[in-house]
Amino acid sequence: DTFGTGKADEAAIGAAVTRLFDLSPLGIIKELNLRRPLFRQTAVYGHFGRTDIDAPWESTTRAKELAEEVR
């Protein structure tokens, strides 16, 4: 749900996400490299607004690919 802020049809966005991303638990673990020891850094002070850690779930590296898929 884009809460009315989207520039593309929400159904098209959902379909593109389904095509591009493996949303299974294992797929998410692999995509975000969640088996690496990152969580110790986020256990204190969390991760919101921090620039001193590389939180893979904050990455926008695939945004262009998603935008092209929606067009």
C-alpha cells in the first residue's frame, strides 16, 4: 500500500515485487545477507537514522530495477 503517494498502479507494483524478489524466508535471508553478524550493532540504539552501520534492509540498490519493471 502506497497510501496514495505512489506514481504507479499498486497492483503493478505488487506484481513487479513478486517477479523480482524471492519473498520466502530463505530468499529474504539471502537477499539481505542476514546470516552475517550485524545484529550486535543494532542491539543497542537500534538502526533508525544511523549512518554508522550498513543495514541491508535500508538499501535502495534495486529501486531502479523495480521502477523499470513497473513501467
